[in-house]
Amino acid sequence: MKIAVVTDPESAAGYRLGGLEVALARDAAEAREALASLIHSEDYGLIIVNMTLLPDPYQAVSKEMRHRDLPVLLATPSHRAAITGGGEEAKEYMRQMIKDAMGYEIKL
């Protein structure tokens, strides 16, 4: 299974450099539409969602996620939030979310 990211254009390059597939969205409506499309494709085990666009991705696509275990949806702070205000808190949040979702720790 693949990993995809729903994010804003500003953050997309970093994810692409990491080898992840990126779905661009400029607002919540576009993010919800992109997320629903990725869920329906059934190719993804993990979908990372920029929480500036969709703070609670499960709620945004609850209908699409009904009776599904996969994909796991992971809301992460935006690139700008991590740099300007998140810092270590944002890294710890992402580290813990990935550990909870995937069962192992990664170094950010």
C-alpha cells in the first residue's frame, strides 16, 4: 500500500522530495474532495492530511470511512505552523501520531 498527502502547494515539495504522492488543495472543500478520492482508490494505507485544511479528517470523510480500517488518516500541522509556532511540539505530535497509527517510532 502507498502513502499519500493532502496538503497546500507550499508544503507539497517537501513531501514529494520524500517520495510521497501529493494531492494539492487550496481550501477545505478541495482537501475533502481529494481525500475522498484517495480513499475510494483503495491504493493507500496511510493518508497524511494538512490539519490547516482539515483539522479532523475522519469527521470530514466519515461516510467514506464507514466500515473501513484503511487507510489510516493522519492530521499533521502545516509546514508554516511547524516552522513558526510548532517547532518541537509539532515534531512530537507528528511522531506520536505516526507511532499510534503505524505501531513504530520514526525519527523526524
